[in-house]
Amino acid sequence: MRATSVAGTLACLLLVAGCATPAHQDGNAAPAGSPDPTTSAATTATPASTAPSASATPSASSSASARPSSPTDQLVLGPDGIGSLKLGMTRQQATATEMLRPFATTGRCGTATLRAAPFEEGAVTLSPTLGIAAISAWSGIKTPEGLRIGMSSAEMLRIYPAYRPAENADAANARGYATTPGNNKASYRIATRNGKVTALALQLKNQDCYE
């Protein structure tokens, strides 16, 4: 009787285990071992754009560089010299300005040219007794009053009404002199031809190197 009872109990247990209903799974549920959908979406999100903002882009006006000024733009002839080169300087003083090409001696006086001037223009005359005696201008160089090579002789006379041509020549075709405003020891040597200023120099009135 006891053996029969035990056998019946085991049979009943097997039937219960076989008839147990498996846990219901939603059709959308991820299979075991798959990553969390929330975590996956976060890791695959598109990174934020790193393009520079409009404010970081330089404007056309700020990127355009200004035209650099040339040495000629800064030079004015008179009343006592040009730049750091002055009338009356010794050869050593004039050379120390670094404005001159090397001196050459012609006769009793020395000559050099300004480095800022075109080749063979901007002559500087050195007197053995007076030092720098004359400084010549070139195209683009003006006096403080605005006279420059290429200006009309009529405009020159308006600027320097005291201009006197040598040998009573016509001011439109002459070589003459005008006292330098601000320096009564110097004068402007001005040559004209066909009604235009063709040469301009600042010189000591008592220079002794040429006529």
C-alpha cells in the first residue's frame, strides 16, 4: 500500500510540472542579452555640430589690409632738411642718419643720393666748409607749403610770391629762388620749363659748391 501511494504522488507532481504555463512575453520585448534600447539610442545620437559661429568668421573689412605707407609718404623738404637729414650736418652726422647712399667726391664738394629716392635722384651736396649744403627733391616730395615737381609755375608763384627768377627770366622758363619760410638761412632753388616746375632743392643761401 505504501509503495502504491508514493508512486501516485510522483505521478501527480510530474503532471503539474508538465502543465505549467510559461511566462508571457510581449512581442516587442528584446531577447535576453540584447542592449537596453534607451542606452542604445543615447549612444547613437548625432553629435552636435562643431561649425564656427557667424561671429567667429572675420568680416571682409577686417581682413583687408591697409596699404602700407612708403618712406616717400613721410618725407617733406624743408625748412631745415628732409627727415632726420639737416642742412649744415657734417659728413659723419649725415652718414649716421642712414638716409644716404655712400658719398662720392666731385671737385671740392661731395655728393650722395637719398636712399628713399629713385636711382640717381635725390642728390645731396656736401660742402667741406658748410656741411650739408643742398638737398634735392624728386617726384612726389613736397615742401611744407605744398610745392612739388610737376606743379604749374602759376601755382608755384601763388605759394611763393617772393620767388625771383635768375637773370630776370620769365618765371615759366627759369631757374630762381624763394626764401624758405621758417629758415632765413635757406632758400628753395626752383627751376621751371614750359610753365611747369622741373626741379626743386633746399639749399643754404651761402652754399659754395655750385652757381
